[in-house]
Amino acid sequence: LITAADVLHSWAMPSLSIKIDATPGRINQGGFNILRSGLMYGQCSEICGANHSFMPIVIESIPTEDFISWIKNQ
């Protein structure tokens, strides 16, 4: 789920071929499957103001078994 509190943003992860708009007053949803472990990097790809270049995005993908183990230990 993605939204914005201020202005339009565009959440982009080029390595996963996804781009989802974050719009104030609206909740958008996107789904995807990541088939490899590791860190994936992205950025806001909509010029949204003075701090636009300071909006990096990182997703860490881990195997399902590791995630389930982590959940059980919380």
C-alpha cells in the first residue's frame, strides 16, 4: 500500500520493473514477487520538491523460510 501526505510522488524500483504513484488522499496498491534474495534500490521518480533527491528506496528480499523464522522469533 502506498500513499503520500504532501504531494505526488512516484515510487520506482527499476530492477523490479515497478513504478507506483503515491498520491495524497488516495491509497494505491501494487503487488510483485521477488525471485532472488538481495537488496534492490529505487527512488522517487516524480520531481516533488526541494528534497526530491533525498528520497532513496531500498527493499531487502530474503527467502520465505528465513522470513517465517524471523516472524516466529518476534
